[in-house]
Amino acid sequence: MDFDGPICSVFAGYPAPRVATELVKLLVGLDIEVPAEVRGEPDPMEVLRWAGEQCSPKVVTAVEDALCEAELRAVAVASPTPFGHELIANAHARGLPVAIVSNNSVPAVEAYLAAHELTSLVAPIVGRAYADPARMKPHPGPIRDAVRILGASHAYCTLVGDSLTDIEAAQAAGVGVVGYANRSWKVDAFSAADAVVTSMQDLAEILLSNGT
């Protein structure tokens, strides 16, 4: 499973545009010339991705550290996705392992799972490679890492994600993919996915019944 979207809305209480602005201010404070399109970027992951492409490793590390701190603040006030927790519990009850593959940091994911008593139901957690944003999804590496740790066959693994990058990464990694269309426009946009759902309830109920 992806984390931000299928399990919770990470930045529901600490908005992503605010975090992105803070990262831009950090870059400006480090005397980095930040183009207008990045200054107006609402997604902090994209600010980090830009820094990884354009800045020195020292600057990328500073942005990474700031984003990690912001994510920890964000998950403390994140909103659970309806039926996301139930999906995890139902999969566990059926003996199906659940891994999280996320562009968020591992400490943030771990903090959220601990706060919601889900830690024992999820393993492994493959998060954002530290200060190496080029390995974020759509790079297939994190998904392949999760499959390897699970000791599973790619053909028997499916990623549940809510973004086009999730779909692209899953296909590149050779696993199935279910698109969680939590916005109406995503239903058509996710046409390349193996299946599309508009509620995590659909998947949770399949696992509660005799579905696989």
C-alpha cells in the first residue's frame, strides 16, 4: 500500500502547500536561486525532487531533514482514510502480508502506525530513500525492495496507490496495481491500472469476504 492517500491524508492538518513554502524558504536562505515554478509548487515532494536534480548533496540533505521534521508534525494530525485501517486489519486476518511503499519518510510512517496501533499489522515499511529523491516513486526500486523483503513473487503482489506515479512505479516493478481514485478526475486518469476503486471500503470488504 501507498501511505499518503490509501491509509491517511498526511497533510490534512498541516497542509502540504505550507510545507512546500517552508522548504522553498529554506532553499532561498541557503542562497539557492529558486525558479518561479518551484516557488509556487504546492507539493513538498516536488520541491525535494527539484533540489535533488539541481542542488548539491549538502543542500539536498538540509531539505530532506526539514521535510522529515515536517512530516512528523503532519502525521500527528493526519486524517485516517475511511476503511484504510480496516483494509490492513482484514488483510492481516486473512494471513496476507501488508507492506507500505511510500514517498514519505519511514519515521513518519512508523509514527502514524504506532499512534493508531497498526504497527504489528504492517511490515516492511519502505519509505523515501534518505536525501536521494531520484529513488522516489515512480522509480520502481522501492516496490521491488518491498517484494524482495516479503520473499514474494512479483506476480502475487499488488500495490494500492492514489497517484499516477504509483501506477507507473507498480507497472515498472512488475506488480499489479489498484488505483484508489479519491478524486473524481482520477477515475479516467487511472485507466492504466488493473482496477480502480473510489473507496477503500471496496477493497476492505473484498478481503472480509471470500475475495483474494
